[in-house]
Amino acid sequence: MARPAGGALPWSGEDGASGHPLMTAAAIREAAGNFGNCVAGMWPDAARRGVTQENFQRFTAGLSPDLRIMDLMDSQPEFTKSIWDYLDILVNDNRLAKGREVLAKYKAQFDATEKATGVDRYIIASIWGIESNYSTQMGDRSVLQSTATLACIGRRQAYFKDEFLSALEIVNRGDLRPEQMRGSWAGAFGPTQFMPTAFKRFAVDGDGDGRRDVVDNPTDLIASTANNLKKDGWQAGQTWGFEVVVPQGFNYMLADRAKAMTIAQWEKLGLKRPTGQPFPHPAEKAYLLAPAGAQGPGFLMLQNYRVIMKYNPAEAYALAIGHFADRLRGGQPFVQP
């Protein structure tokens, strides 16, 4: 079995926790033994995408499976952090200070991007901060190796085959070099964690140098992240949501993403902002999120919150992004315990 790169842990050699037939130890070993043939067999698909034979050989030569990914793919989290613990970890003073530095340093790029796309600079800065702690924690696995491993081994091969072929297209086109494409075990890379297919859809050349470099070029990074949010339906000039006080005796069956109502309708049911401020647009549609049930605060979530959820479909993540952006803008911490 191939030695893992660097000081990475080796594969456990055990069946995956999902119980999927392709995640048994025997199936993983068998697929790993066929890895070279599997990668070579993707050449016709790569050719159809415009990858040259020379580049296909160059970028796949020496690829070996990173089987440790199989443990990560099926790992069961030991515990799930409550949404508050998650927010405390992500939205802290150190990260806020770094975020303000980034906003000042790249003010010209944020100005231009906000003008061109209508996407709020504080949301872009927030995604950058929460995804990679401002480019300091981007993951160190080779995207080509990770996506090739997942395209040939395990339970999501069709999905990751598209990611691997897209990664080949990126390096074939010269937007990024293979060594720039390092990231998570699943293949997300760069300061705002683009998957290769998302890069293809959303990356833009912000400074006109002919490359879409979302890893080391802040202009391209800011413009591409904004383009992603815009294409996903970002509404310019609108916020993501509001913290609200939910009245005693409220029917929590209404706290459901499928049950959107206008803010005016929510107000009729007794919801109000903890500071007593009015809502700016009572006709806007929102749904109620009550992450701690009747014990905690509620949040009315607008269209832009749904857009953040498309970036990463975890409620806690999207809430952290929205809240962190508000704090970067000078807003206050959440009021209710």
C-alpha cells in the first residue's frame, strides 16, 4: 500500500462506517489495486474536455491513492458541537481583527467587486475568514490525488470523477499549477474553498492577466467568490437575516424552512428584534430558524441566507457567515443567551 504523503496518518484498513458495499476493506483494497487502470481509463473523458494527451500523462504520472481519505469519508463525528459552541469558535476577536485588516488591505478590490456584482464585501470577507482563517488553513492534500482517489475508490465515484476531470481541465488551461491546488480530503481548495466543478462555473479573471487564480491572487479570489454568490441569487443591498425574540407560547411548528412568510406576518405573531428596532422591509419573505428550540433566540432568515446555504448547506455555517459579516461591519454580538 502506498505510503501516505508527509506525516499523514495511514488508512485504518477497516470497513467504512456507512456500511456501503464499496466501503468495505476488501472493496477498498481491490479498487486501490486497480487505481492505475482506473485513472488511465479516464483519458477519453479528459480528451473530450480538451485536456491534451501530454498534459494528461504529466498530471496523472505518479498519482497514487490516498486511502486515508476512506476513513475520513466515513468518519462519524465523536460529538456534534452545539451551534453556539460553533459560533464561539469561528467568530472570535482574533479572526475579526484579521478580517478588518484584509478589508483595509484589499479595499480597492472589494470596492470594484461590490460595484460590479452587488455582493456585500463583508460576506466575502467572512467566507474567506471562516473557510481558511484568511488563507492560513487551506488544507494540504493534493486536489488531483484526492479527487482521483475518490473517483476510483469508495461510494461516490461518479461525483468525484467529474471533480477529478474538472481539476485536470484547470491545470490543463493553466489557471493554476498542481502545487497550488491543495486542499481538503474532498478536493475543495483555496482561501474560499472552491471545488473544481464550482471553480469551472464561477471563477473569473478579476485583473485581466489571463488566469483565474483563486489561490494566490486576491483580486481573482474576491471577484470569483462574489460571482459564485451572485449566480446563486444574492440580492444586492439586502441583509441575510435578523435575530428575533420569540414570544412565550409560540407554535414552534412554524420554525421550518418550508414555511416562509412576510416579516409583517411574523410581527403579527409577536416576533420582534431584541433591540426594539423596526424591520427595514416588512414585505420581505423570511423563515424562522430556532436552533436551540424554545430555550434560545430565533432568527428570521431571508433570501441571502439561502444563498449562503448553497455555498455550504450547514445551518450553523451559514449563521456563522452572516453573523461574522455583521460583526465585521461593526454590528453587535447576538443579544440573547
